[in-house]
Amino acid sequence: MSKTYDTLGNLKVGSFIIIDNEPCRIVEMSRAKTGKHGSAKAHVVAIGLFSKAKKTLVAPVDTQVEVPIIEKRVGQVIADMGDKVQVMDLETYETFEVEKEFIDEKIRDKVQTGVEVEYLSVGGRRLIARLR
């Protein structure tokens, strides 16, 4: 998985982070002020992009954390194969399959043949995020 590094204090709600070797989107973040000893702490709650599991991280705000490199691309649904959909990238014309569990549940029933979708590519795995 391609990744970069950033300071935990620079991230905010909506940013992406890697926790337990899985890319996650931050849904909640709070910072505790510095005490008599030590540094300020950040409490991060994130949801895994692929597993949908809730992950938490508590660390000093100056900690270097891994941030996934996410490509946002546009594709068109070519075929609906029951538990999968086949998508063609509109820039490279590459075709690939995405399992229905990796389609955002809000749009899962609206994804059908001929519809343009926006998908995220993270480390060779793909996730359909929204309709265009």
C-alpha cells in the first residue's frame, strides 16, 4: 500500500489515516491539553474503508502517522453480475470488478449498468464512493 507520513496534530475529521495496517477515514477527533508533564494527546476515532470497523488511536499530537495515498477516479458500470459489478475507468479504459460490499450502502441500490461512479483506489483495492 502506498503511503506517506504526517503529524497527527495536522489531521482533522474527514482525513484518512492508516490504523492497524488498514486505511481509515477519521470521523471524530479530540485533543487534550498538555498537562504538568508530557505533551498534548489526540484521540482519534476512525472507520475502516473496507472492513467498516471502528478503530481508535490515542497518541501525542506530534506523533508521525501513516496516511494512505488515495486516488479518486471516475468509471462507468458496465455490468451487474449479482454480487459484483464490473467497472471501466473512463480515463484508462481499464476494466475491473468491485464486490457489492465495497459499494457505499447509501448508493448500493442505485448502481446499475451505464451509471458513472466515482471510486477510490487504495493499494490495489477499489471502493465505489458516489455516483456522478
